[in-house]
Amino acid sequence: MILAEIAVGELLWSLLWAAGTMLVLGTGFALVLLIASIKLKVVVDEKIEQVHEALPNIDCGACGFAGCASYAKAVVKDPELLGKCAPGGSDTSEAIARILNLQVSGGGAELRPIVHCRAHAENRTFYADYSGIPLCTAVNAQPNVQACNFGCLGFGDCTRACKFDALHIVDGLSTVDYEKCTGCTACAKACPRNLIEMVPFGHENMMTVACSSAENGKTTRSMCQVGCIACKICSKQSDLFVIDNNLARLDFEKYEPSEATETAMNKCPTGVIVYRGKTAPEPRAAGTKPEKASA
């Protein structure tokens, strides 16, 4: 009986000792974790969180940073980066400026993409039917599919890059839906032929030379019904047009609608000068003659 009582006592003492040890260890670990959490605590700038909330949070990369979180940190640190969010536009810039107690200047016109090609499939010359990988990057590596080495390939690398369903392939041509476009630049980065240019839209509709061919006029005519033949008619009407490397280009920064630019567009023999934008009129049909000069 006495032995049994001693054994029970020793067991209870062992349990108490173990419990006490665990309590001391647990308290010690808790204190260590508490001190570590205080010492190693990452203080998040409240302004960074507010800026992040003001951004579209689509992580498109148009600002040049990995995502909206990275841009939020960067713009709080360097306010000169304000205005880099193309999808957010001026509204987002103004919201961030209020958070950072800054004043927003005009900031210039919003950038939107223009496809420097207007040739649908029926307007181009093809050497062969392509049945390989349906990607522009793949077709671009094949020299004997499409006669023009500069025009739209129409396999939709740009449409897949766009997160806003703002580009579609229409009869073999990449076409921008400006109602949906946010100016994120993804389409311009995706085009293997660099046909898509981000242009400052100072007006709802912008005039452009919808071609990228550097071939001479005769060669261009043999490959495309609506290509630029570098005839210089446009540059004779307005100094906003410049001919370089067998191709006419319009100065978008200086562009203002005028009688001279309209005349240039109407006299263009191939109809390659067109409008692009939300309410842009349909261009002259391929193969139709330009307007005659008034007497």
C-alpha cells in the first residue's frame, strides 16, 4: 500500500514537473516570437496602400513595373512617375495626386494604339496557304506566305495579349475597338512586326498613314491594294506628312485637323490615309479612285 502511494506521488510529481517545464518553455518561446515580431515588423506606408487601391489592379505592366503593387511603391517614393498608369488614365492620376498632395498638370493626350496597316485579306497577295502554328510570331518566320513583309499577319497575337477584348481580327486585319481600349500597350508589345504604335490621341479620331511598307511604289502596288507608294501627294498638301524610306508618316504630336490634311487624305491614290478612333468614318474602299481636285 505504501509503495503504491509512493509510486502515485512520483507520477504526480513527474507530471507537474513536465507541465511546469512546458509552461516555462511555452512562455519563453512566446516572448521570443513577440520580440521578433516587434523587431522584424514591416511597416507598410499607408499611402502605398491607398495608391494601390486607387489603381485598376490588373497588373498589365503598362507602367513599366511588374504590377500595380510595385508601381504603387514606386510612385510614392518618386512622384515623378505619376501618370504612368495608362488603363487608369487621368482619373487614376488625379486620385493618386490627391493621396500624395500633388497637383496634376495637363499630362498630354492619352496614348492609344494605331495599327499601321489597313489591308484586309482580300487586299493582299499571298504566296501560299499557311497551315502551321496559328501565331503571328510563327508566320513571321516563314518568308513565303504573305507577299508583304511589313503588313498585318492576322493571326491575333495582339488580340490574345489584350486583357480588355479591345482588339479583334476582322477579315485578316487587327482592328482596335477604341470604346474598350485602355491604352495598356500590351498589343504593341505583342506584334512581331511592330505594326502597332501607341499614339497620343489629341482628338477623338486621329488621321494616320495605315501602312508600314518600306518597298518602292511599284513593288507595293504589286502586293497590296491599299499600301503607301510614297507618291508625295500628301506631303505636298501638308507639312505634317513626311516621306521617309518609301513611306509617308504623319506627325501625331503636331496633328490638327485641317483642310490641308483632309485634301491629302482625299487625294491619296491608294486610300492609305485613314481615320482611327471611337467615331472614325469608314475609309475609302480599296481600289476606288481619289477625289478629283476642285477647279
